[in-house]
Amino acid sequence: MAIILGGTLTLMLGSIPVVDTLSSSWKEMTQLAGEMKRTEIITDNCTVLDAGAQVQVTISNEGQVSLSNFDSWDVIVKYTGADDTYVKWLPYTSNPPENNKWSVEGIYFNGSPETIEPNILNSGEDMKIVMQLAPEVEVNTTNQITISTPNGVITKSIFQRGGAE
């Protein structure tokens, strides 16, 4: 009887850390899911500049969650260059960006630079980002950008470089 009780106690004590880990993971997962539901970003405008070397994108925060930590964002661009089609993940850098990197040009509220909580994309604000691409975007091409926040919310947009630049 003592052996059975000792074995049962050992099994129970061994399973408590597992249950605690599962509980913590479940709590984190539900918090992230709630944050994702309250986060919404949309791409308003994509413009190719500097003879195809730069792409400027305006992102609007239409959700309830304030966004920052731009170095944790993912910016992926699929575009046609002079000799090939490229799919690139671009790392964040300070302004102005170097080749194959992106930076925040500015955050605006109703067209004016933000004054409350600088460097945080709050609800109702717009953020202009600039991507410096090498090689340049080819003329008369249709291309795609995908932007993801640290909590996994994604926006995609198509942009074109016309031949009249």
C-alpha cells in the first residue's frame, strides 16, 4: 500500500510543473489572440521613387493597439528588377535606409507630425516607411509588399512602377 501511495504521489508531483507550463502557455496564447483581434493595419499608398531605388509605403493603424518595436516588424518585398524577380526580407534601420533595408520616415496624425507618444504608431495615425532597394524596381512592373507587426498581423499591397518616371 505504501509503495502504491508513494508512486502516486511521485507521479502527481512530477505532473504539476507540466500542468503549470501548459497553463502559462495557454494564458499567453489567449492574450496574443486578443491583441491580434484588436490590431488592424492597412496599406494606404505605395509609391516608387528615386528611379526605382526607393519604395515609400503609408500604413494606417486602424486598430486599438499601439504599435512600436519596428525592428521586430517583418517587411517582405517581391519585385522585378532589371535581370530577375526578387523576394527579400528587409531589416529595419534608422533613417535614411541603406540598400535592402527599410526605415520609418515619419508618423503622422491628420497629416501633421505626431506629438503624443513619439515613435509609436497609435490608433488613427499613419506611418510612412521607406524601403531602399538594390537592384532597382524595373519599369512597367507590378510588385508586392507584405508587412507584419510583431504580434503577427499582416497587410499586403500591390505597387507598380510605371514607365513615365
